[in-house]
Amino acid sequence: MTGKARGRAPVVTDADIRRVTRALLAEQGPEAVTLRAIARALGVTAPALYRHYASRDELIERMRVEFCADLAEYLSTEIAPLPDDGAVQFLAICRGFRRWALANPRAFTLVFASPASGRPMIGRFDEPFGRIFLAAAGRLLANFDIATPPGETIPPALRDDLVSFQTELLAMLSESGQKFPAEKLDLGVTYLMVQIWARLFGHVTLEVFGNYPIPLAEPEIMFDAMLAELARTTGFAS
């Protein structure tokens, strides 16, 4: 014998890689996730990871999809015990979205607020958590007389963009078979959906990153007030 046989390198699984990636994300944020850092944590060399992921970008996208699924599962759990009431479920989804974001700021950053997350709104509606939002919006449209902006009040400069979004959303709904009253998706409803998402996402983002305009002892009260105003102005307040 010429000496000791070398020990085999550890076998790395996709689950191992994702577990370490989650830990790095939670502790340090997306910028800490590199193939080199993951390999070091697993006791292997970076090339050992290439059989699972061709690049860091591919891994980051895989984690983004996984976090989207986590959010969808969380929201589904939130609304499961609720009555089949579109308004109740929609407001619960909005509150659940905020709670998840505050509890998982690094995951929120990766999914919604990092360069790798630069997906258009239409793409988000085709993801698990987006489908939950869309289903709740569909129930609202089907069961409430929603107050939408009259067509003539929509700024002309926005019309082409809104029409494009409306067309893509209708095509996506047709392909997905979602229970959404597509016949009600006029330009006013499309405009309202974009505005509601902008207000919801804007509030949550400011809160997650600590950038709210004033210090709030109870920021949840401000969020609930914003939701109550949305419910009143759109006509689904109880």
C-alpha cells in the first residue's frame, strides 16, 4: 500500500444547498449568498455545486420561487378558517402579506425588492401567492358593486400601459382557468387593481425597511386604517 486512501468528498444534495442558502439569506441577506460561501459551509469546493446550479443567479431564482411558495402557503393558512366572504378574505390576505414580510424581511427583499426580483406585476399574478390575491379580487368583483374609476378620469398617458396589462391579464386568466369574472375586467378595474397593489406594496415596503415617514408606536393601526379607507372607497366595506 502506498499510503492512506483519501476520504471521499461529502455528497451534496439540492436540499443541502437550499438549506444553507436559506440560512445565509436569513442571517446576512441576498448579498451574502455566493456559491463559494455555500460550498465553504458544506465543506466542499464551489465546482461541486455546479451539478445542481449553473450559476448563482439560477440558485437565487430557485430560492425566489421557493419563498413565493412559502408566502402562498402562509396566506392560504390565514384564510382557510375564514368564511367564504370575498371582502373578509381579501383584507386577511393583505394583513397576512404584511405580517409575512415583517417576519421574513430577507425573503421579502429577495422576492420583491432586489434586482433579481425585477418581475413585472403580470408575472407576479401567475405565481402561487399572486393567484391567491387574484382569486380574492375575483370574489370581490363577483359579489360586490366595486366603485372603479370612470374611463374618462384615467389619465390618457396611462391608457396604453393599462390596456397592455389588461390584455396580458385576460390571457393569463384564460390559460389558468382561474375563477375570476373576466367580463368585469374593464379598464377602470385594471387601473384600480394597480393602484391597490401600489398602495399595499408601498406601505409594506416602507415598513419592512424602516423608512416610514414618521415613527409609529403602532404601525399596524396605520396599515389597518389604509385598508379601511380602501374598503370604503372601493365599496366593499362592511
